[in-house]
Amino acid sequence: TYIVTDDCIRCRYTDCVEVCPVDCFYAGENMLVINPDECIDCGVCEAECPAEAILPDSDPRAEKWIEINREYSAQWPNITRQVAPPPDADEFKGVQGKFEKYFS
Ligand code: SF4
Ligand code: F3S
């Protein structure tokens, strides 16, 4: 599976949603997650994310986020269309520590 990391938080560009063939993204207020059981491992979303927030679960950096993706994809609504990112999305690109401050 692929997963979304905290790099998505407050960037939320949703380019990933537009390319996913199985619509397995779920939307929180500040971040999206992937349902690991629905993801078919095609990998196309990884390259589309301007914040480089998507990783395969085989990446060591993904480990911390696998459970977050599993847990919140079961709670948040499915998102199937790209929407406008937050107006200040670019200011949060690559910022560290977003999970602690802004996860939702
Ligand atoms: Fe969707 Fe493919 Fe990304 Fe999985 S890897 S979330 S199936 S686009
Ligand atoms: Fe987030 Fe990147 Fe998608 S910022 S919403 S994972 S395009």
C-alpha cells in the first residue's frame, strides 16, 4: 500500500485524489489519508503530490503513518474529486512538526 504522511497537513493539494483509480483517499480537515485495504499499489499518486507527502509503505519513513492512515480512513469521508487547497498551502510545504500542531 501507499500512505500519506504529515507532509500533507495544511498543504492538502488533493492532486492525489484526481489520479487514484480506486478512489481510496479519505479527507480530514487538514490532511488526507489512504485506506490501505483499498489501495492497489499503482503508485501514480506518489509523483502527483506537490508536497511529496505520499510514500510506499516499504519506505522506512512511512512506518509511523501506516496506522494513522488505517485508523482515519475508517472515520473520515471518502473524497473523489480534487478541491482547492488552503490559500496558505505553499507556506506549509516541507514544514516540520505539523502533526503535533495541526493534525485533523
Ligand atoms: Fe490510489 Fe494508486 Fe495511490 Fe494507492 S497508489 S492511493 S491506488 S493512486
Ligand atoms: Fe495531500 Fe499531496 Fe494529496 S498534499 S492531499 S497527499 S496531493
